[in-house]
Amino acid sequence: MRWSRRRLLAVTGAAATASAGCTSTQSQSETTTGPSGSPPTIPETATHLYTHLQASGNRRLNGSGAVADATPVDLDIDGRPAWLLAAGDTDSYWTVVTAAGEATTHRVHDGTSEQVADLGAVSMPPFGYRASGQTRVIDAPADCGDYTHPVQIDGGLAYVAADGDVVLWQDETPNRLSVSAPTDARLIRIDDSRLAVYGNRTDRYTHGALGDDIEGSSVAVVDTDAGRVTTEIRTRCPGRLRRTLTVDR
């Protein structure tokens, strides 16, 4: 089927979420060129836009609504929608990324919609923010995993690299932490300085319940201020955990 123009249904004031299956088959030894120079500067007052709504990965939002009683608003999209980022309150802003990687932002107000920005080609999955009335989408570093996206940390970005390292990019020499994360793993925020991510990728889970045979066999906690992994919880066999804790002395 050829897609020429696709209308995407949005509901005013509602939140949106999109998810990607675990489709990574990249070799653990495969890597690409990492970043150089300084990471993008994101204003402290920025409202961040995630496909999963919150930096913690939690998909639950406060409030209530009645979708069946809502008045739909159509957004005209040139292509097949693949990702959706949402922000706003009375006026909501919807950034739609097509399967071809082209992004546009639309303002929904009082039952109508208008395109307010053409962002061009962006990295997928997208990570965006709004600041000073503008929507921006961050380009992923060159060695970022194909099915994950960077997250903001103090002074820069953190991301899962194609070789499984967690990279803290806060200056011209990024700090690489050996975690062996699946290349589709996503960093989630615990608090202002700590992130959690699946690590120690393995193919021992042959059921492929999450989409492929490569999954994490541990959970690592990264302290971005200290620049190291502080806690790691590993599975030794189903239903059994071994916890390794590193503390400052």
C-alpha cells in the first residue's frame, strides 16, 4: 500500500504514547563513531517530550477523561505516522514523526489544528522538548543504539551506545560505562542524578516474548554525578537474583 497523506486522530488535552518492539539484532562487538565536541544545550526551563510520556518511563498520568465523548481533531500528516510526542494543556502540541523520519509539530486549540513547525529529518525514536514557544527534537549521537534515544542529564546527554555501553556525554570526552545493555534499552530516571537501564544482554531467553532473542539479564543504576555504575542486580536463574552493591568508602 502506498501512503500519500495520512490523517492522524488526536484528542484535545489527552496524552499520547507510542512504543517500539524489541527488534535489536546488532552484534555486541559492533560499534560506530562516538560524539565529539559539546552536547546540545537544552534550556533548564524546557518541557521534555517522550514517546513514553515521563522520564521515569511511567505511562500513568493523573486526571480523568472520557474518550468516547471527546471531539476528535484531525492532523494532516504527509506519510505514515510512526511516533507521537505530546505536550501542553489548553493548547496542546503534537509532534508527529513519520516512518521516513520526518517530523512536524501541530497546535491543537478549540477543536482545530494547524501545523506550526516542520522539523525535517530527526532521529528515531525521537526525544524532543519545548522551550520559549518552540519545539525541538534532539539528534542522537552517531553511536547511539538504533532503537533507543538519549536522555538529558546535568550538563549534557546520556544514552545507550550500539556496543552496549552507557555514555555520559557532558564534555568533549564522553565517559563510557561498560554495561552491555541491549541496543534497544532505554534509560529511565530514578532521581536528578541516577538512571536505571537493563544490562548484561543475553540470548538465553529463547521465548522472544519482547520481540527478539536479545534481552537484558540485569538492572544497572548509573550515578551521573559520580560517573559510574553504583548498583547492579543480576539474574542467575529464573526467579533468583544476585545483588551487587558498590558504595563510597
